[in-house]
Amino acid sequence: MKIMKKLFTVAIAIMAFACSPAPVQEQVSTEQLSAEHQIARGQYLVNVIGCNDCHSPKRMGPNGPEPDPGRLLSGYPHDASLAQVDTSELRSWALFSPDLTAAVGPWGVSYAANLTSDDTGIGLWTEAQFIKCMREGKYKGLEGSRPLLPPMPWPNFAQMTDDAPKADGLAAAGDAGGFEVKLL
């Protein structure tokens, strides 16, 4: 009988422990993160979502095209020109400029935007504009504006968590022509 009482007591203790609520993990908002952590998070996001793939002019390196460190996220160079393309041949093809910052396809021509904090980039955008651009594919994040063109994968970005496109750390992901990169 004593063994039964001990087993019963142990069973009750295990059940009480198992049924107790799990400790609540405190959610940390982006506002509470240190500046260094936000910068690291921003660099991480820029790298994993591929911002440099289209928004940084490329130069030829030993392993093929690589982002030009002096022009990171500066978009299609304002002084560049595209070769003439017979768009009738592009019903099922897309072509990219040599520096990979412009694309031509059945939709027309797309030029990668300047993502630096300069006024010619996104320096004057609000956080709400940036989020609308990333989530709804609106040009400059403005209501009633045209949709972003391919190859911008904004439908993929619309699936990110709410804190990702707000990460202030995107503010220092690189340096483009002397401007601090700022993606709000």
C-alpha cells in the first residue's frame, strides 16, 4: 500500500508539472533591439532575400559577376544605356543588362531602384511606404501607383513576418557611392 501511495504522489506531481503553463517567452520588438543587433539583422535580410542580386551593379570577378562594393544597392546606373532589343522575340524570354540591374521581358523594361538613403533612393520614404512596397508591390509604396515589375519578387516578401521589413538594421547594410544604405 505504501508503494501505491508513493506512486500515486509521484504521478500527481508529474501531472501537475506537465499541466502547468509553459513559461511565457517575452516577445522583443525591433524597437527594443540594440543598434548593433538591428544592423546585423538588416545585413542578414539584405543577404538572404537577395537585394544585391538586382539592386547592386555588378563587376566581373574571378568567379563571375559580383556586386561592386562601391555601388552597393545603388540600382541601375543613371549614366548607363541599354542596347536595342527586339521585344517581339521576348514572348517567353527575359534578358538582363551586363551589370544585372535592368531586365527586359514580355512586360517591358525593369530598372532596379536605388535603395540607398540618398534622396534619389529611398531616403525620403516613410516606413509605411516601404512596407506597402514590400507587401503590396506598389511603386514607391504609394497608394494608386503602378505595380512593381518583374523580376522584383515582392509576392515572396509579402510572406515575411511583420518585423522583417521594418528592421531598422537594414539602415546600415552597406555603402553605396558614399551613402549609408537605409531600408527603414
